[in-house]
Amino acid sequence: MKKLFILLSILIIGGVAAFVVMRNRDGEPMFRTEKARRGNIVSTVTATGTVNPVTTVLVGTQVSGMIKDIYVDFNSPVKKGQLIAQIDPSTFQAQVAQARANLLTAKANLDKARSTLADAKRTRGRQKKLLALNLVAQSDFDTADTNYETSLAQVSASVAQVSQSQAALRMAEINLKYTRIISPVNGTVVSRNVDVGQTVAASFQTPTLFNIARDLTKMQIDTSVDEADIGKVNVGQPVEFNVDAYPDITFKGRVLQVRNAPITVQNVVTYDVVIQVDNSDLKLKPGMTANISIIVSSRKDALSVPNSAFRFRLAGGKKPGGKQKNLGRGVWVLEQGKPVWVKAEPGISDGNYTEIVSGDLRDGQDVIVESLAREKPAARGPRMF
């Protein structure tokens, strides 16, 4: 008798459970809800960019030759005017010596031309006096006059030769000076592209020997913002970003420049946005990839709902007033177990939650974000053979 009672109890409990389950399946739909809450909403534009020094100087060479000495290495601090490398000067020293000798020769030729001119001038004067006394023929005077004019032209040519030789000497001295590679700015050597004994050729383009960052305590991020978001970005907006090297640190910056030149890659148009960053602790290094959030607007203590609340559509549900126009936007809330549509005008969004700027929604209301009811399978018609 006792066993029979236990068996009947189990059957009754199972029947009640099955009835509840079947009623939930066939009864009113169930929903997943989240409460409307107050909090801070921050609207951002996200992008990726590269950390770079504000000023980077590529140091090259204007003469060709073999690298004789290198006086700096990677990460070496340098001062403006500091000797950082030396190209073998032997060939250029010989060119300077040759140019100086050519200048001396040109000056000697000038002195010789001036002496010849003085002699031709005296001879012309004598011939002129004798011609006046009819003691020489006219042809003798003409010859003396021609020699004078020729000597005068030779002096002019010698003066020009001296100037040309001086210019050649200056050029040789400049080329010799260029064998000393000098740092043009104060900064830090980011990269060194040559080694001692390597030959560099500056025939067609200037080879880069060193890359010097002027000030690593001030960096900038060059990032590309999509054309759909560029209208939200303005100079001066705050920026937060992180890099893979320090995933737990959020760095701060500010929009320095929004460039108007479009960049088109595979029909995708972006614009370069430059972000100014303080790097006093020298944690950021050139070339790091930064994941950036440009803060375009923010609200404090704003009433907000999940973004999915605006995407939810109730099957068969109707807004108050049926199909009336100008009702605005709204969300569905659960009141006493029944879905009710309330007006709610959205504001800014942070990607997960949307601000409610006006409407009938109240703080703490249960907002429907998803239906948990299973859709009934479509009825099958008679099979056709």
C-alpha cells in the first residue's frame, strides 16, 4: 500500500511538471529583459594607427665613398653638429690639392697675361708717336694695336680662369667637408643602416645612413579614419588608446590635426588623423600599433538601454495608436508580464548601450531585448507525387 502511494505521488508530480512545461510552450511567449539604468555613456570613433616621433630626420650623404668610421649606434643620443660617421676622405683630399694647384696655375697665367698686356701697351704707345712723325708705316702701328687688344682679352680670360679655379677649389673643399657626416638636430638615433667598410653611392639618390628622432618624449599617432566617421572628429578631442606592449595601460592623447587629403585603397576612402601624445616616460616606441578611441561626445548619469532593445520587434505587437505617424521611436517593456510599447528617443551610443534623451521610459523598467519563445514550425501541406 505504501509503495503504491509513493508511485501515485511520483506520477502526480510528473504530470504537474509536464502540464507546466506544455503550458509555457503553448502559452504566452517568454522574453529576456534588461533594466533601463543610469550611467555614463561615451560615444567614440575607433581606429588603428602607428606611433611615430613628431620629427624624424633621415641623415644621408651627398658624396660617394667607403664608410671609414661610425661614432654612434642604435639609441645613441646625439647633439646638433656632432660627428656621427666619416667617409674615407683620401680621394677628396687629393681633389682639393689638385684644385688648389689649378688655382695657383691660373693665377700665374693671369700675372703672365698682365705682363704681356703692359708690354703690348708700351709698344703701341711708341708706335703711335713714331707714326705721328711719319717714321713708321701704318701697318706697324696696326700690328702693335692688335697685339694690345689681344693681350687685353687674354687678361680677361685669365681672370675668368682664376674664378673658375676658385669655384672648383670650393667645390672640392665642400665635398671633402661632406665626408664628415654631422647630426643636423638634437635627438636619438632610431636606426643605423650602414657599417664600417661599406661603400655608399650617391650618384642618383641620397642613401639614408641614419634615422634620428628629434624628441622621443613627444610622439604622434598617424591613424586612418573611415569617411563615415570623419565628420565626427574635430581638432582638440580627447583620445584614449592602448598598445600591445602594455595591454593594461590606457594612454591619453588629443587630436592635433584632421587632414583633408583623402586616401583611397581598394575603393575604401579614409582620412589621416594626427594625434598628439606625451611620452615623458618613454614607454611608447616608434612603430608601435595603437588601438585608438576618439571620444566624440559623452553623457554623465544618462538613462540608457541596450542597443538590442531598439532592434527588438514583437511578432504581432502593435504600437499605441496603431499605424499613426509621428509616434517617434520606442522600445518594448514588460509590465505585469505583458509587453508594452513606450516612446523613447535615442541619443548617443557607446556601441552597447544607447542614451534615452526623451520619452516615457523610466529608470528601472524591464526593457525587452530578445524573445525566448521558440517559433512554431510551418505547417506542411500535402505531399505531391
